[in-house]
Amino acid sequence: MYVRMVIGEAVSPDQIRELRALFLEEIRSEIGKEDGNIGANFMVEEGGNMVIMLTHWTSRESCLKYHSSLSYRQLVSKTQYLLIGDFVVKVFRME
């Protein structure tokens, strides 16, 4: 299994709430339609404005395919205004 971690810093707690609502209402269901996706989580830094969105994949290929997909580009365009700077994206293999 592979995990794709997207890290960003929100502008304020209000933007975190908005990003979380988008994730729960739209993004998670869209990601769930992607081949090889087996789950997604949203986490917020305790006492801060950092957010982490995790997506879980059956294979590295599925993970990378999503990263280059239209769905991912749409996610970025929907959420970029809520963040300071760009997302940081990392891929991990579960051992």
C-alpha cells in the first residue's frame, strides 16, 4: 500500500474549516472514484494552521496516476486560495 501526503498551511482557522468542508463533502468522494484509492484522511495541526490530507492507494502506479490527473489539478484549483504558498506532496510505501 502507498500513502500520498499533501501538506499545506492554511491562512486562518476559518480557511481550515472551509478546506475541511470541501474535503469531506467533495474531494474525498471524488478521490474515492479513482482506480486504486482505498481511503482518505484530513488532519489539522493541533494549535496551528498546518493541514495534511492523506490518500491511500493499492499501488504506486495508481498513486502517481492520480497525481497527474485532471481530478488532482481541479483539487488544487479549488483549494489553493485557502493556503499560504503551494502544497508539499510526498509519497510513502507502507511497510
